[in-house]
Amino acid sequence: MPAKTLHFQSPRHLSQLYAGKAENLAHAERALGVKLVTREDWLKIEAPQEPLALAEEFFGFLDAARGQGMNIRTPDFARLVDSFAKGEADRWQAFLDEPLVIATNRKSVVPKTIGQKEYLQSVLKQPIVFGIGPAGTGKTYLAMAAAVSALLNHEVERIVLTRPAVEAGEALGFLPGDLREKILPYLRPLYDALHDMLDPEEVVKLTEKGIIEIAPLAYMRGRTLSRAFIVLDEAQNTTPEQMMMFLTRLGEDSRMVVTGDVTQIDLPRAKVSGLVEVRRILEHVPGIVFHMFGSQDVVRHPLVQRIIEAYDRYKNPLGDGSPVAGR
């Protein structure tokens, strides 16, 4: 039987291609119709010529993806090998042929998972993109990086960053302090991301000029936002009325990214989350993309991914995938 041995830089390098799990190689054997043997820094493929060539192409793809800075997680591996087995290799090759590096003044941002790269590609191409998933998946941070890059490249004239200021209806008047003191705690994560990408003096200057605007969602009402990159964060805490109000602010030559986690809704139980409802309404509208992140896209400490998965199992023991908190 024909065989081909692929050599890699190191045993660790090879292990990264299949998330270091023997069961992933067993899955690949079944899906691609090959036999795989791995030792140290090499992988031997045994199969008839056609499946052998497909398996070689598959592991070449994984190696190239790793070379672009992406981590291959078990769900990614399973999804990719099944897709290659279905004859979709060309689609994934096109995906790789668009390397993504989002340049900002202080750092370059590179997607770290397959899901992050798909999300960023949508953000760069579509007028409205929803990024929905757990904490640590980079959905807001990547949107902020894309916004800053678009501003620096003169693709937009301003950035508008917003989020619901209070969990249950933005009752700012009941919080202590002046307006800035009232809203700052809710908008702090957006400021923190900005300071990662721009010098502090630039953030102050651009904010004073109104080129960067950070404001609670209530302040968006009645406006039309043209030539702008608009990010709505914590969107799970919007009501359906607030979500519709926000989306209809979109003006000429503008882009919107809406991010949130439907398992972390802080609205009163009688209130429906606008982020839960909007997907049912707009999922099939051209120009609007919904990107769902999972625990496999978490790029914080590895323990964070395990914590999220444990909570998912606790809240949804039947494993049907339905969000428990998605009221």
C-alpha cells in the first residue's frame, strides 16, 4: 500500500496539529480512510493514492494554519477533517490564502483560532456582524482592533463604542457621581482595549475631538452614524427595542459589530434579550453575519476554557446546546 512520511520541526510542533490527542488521529483515520502512525517529529500516512493525497493536503493545511499563529483545538480538528472528507479542501485553502494581521499603532493583532479568523474576515467584509459567545474568545477585542485599524487607514472617520450602561435599563440617575463617573465603570473594558492599540495621548486627543466616542447605548437614540465603525458590547443586556434602535443607526459607509454572551444575561427575567431575539429575526438577511464562538475559541488561560465547559455541562446536562440563560 502506498505510504508517505511527513516530517515536522519537532515532536511538539507535530502534536500541535492534532491538539496532542490520539483520538483526533483516530477520527482522521476514519474520516479520510487512511492509517496514521506518528513517532517523534514524523507522521506516516498509509492509504490508496487518492486518500493519501487528501490526508497529506489536510495535515499540510493544519501546518500552514499553525504557521499563521492559529491554535488547532479538538473541535477545530474534527470540523476540518470532516470538511476535507466532504471535498471542501479548496474552501479552506482559500481561507488560508487570506492571512490576517490587524495593525494598530501599539501592536499587531493576529487571530489565534480558526473561529477568530472566520469572524475577523466577516468583520472586514460585511456591514453588520454579530459575535456571540463566552468570555475570553476575543470577540470584542478583535472588533476593537478592526475599528482602530479602519480609522488609521482612513476607511472610516470615527469610532463609536457603546454598551448598555446599567444591566436593567440604564437608570444612570440612581448612580453616584457626575455623568462621567456614572458611566465609566461600564465602559472601562472598551477604554482598556483602546489603550492596548493606541498611545494614551492619542486616545485622549481623538476622544476630545469626537473621533473616538465612547457612550452608553441610551445616547445612540435619534442619531444616524455615517462613515463610522460602531461596536456594541455586552449586547445580551439590550432589550429588543434597544437592539432595533441601535441597528437602525447605521449610516452610509459605516460598519457595525455587535458582541455579547447569551449565557450572561443580566436583564430582569420578564425581559427578553435583544441579542437572543435578533438572531431569529435577521439571521437570513443578506449583509448580516452571525458568528457563534464556542469554548474552543477561548484564548485566555487554558483553565478558562475548562471552566466554561464545566458550567455548560452543569447548566445543560442534556447536551442539546440550548443556552440556559437565553431568556
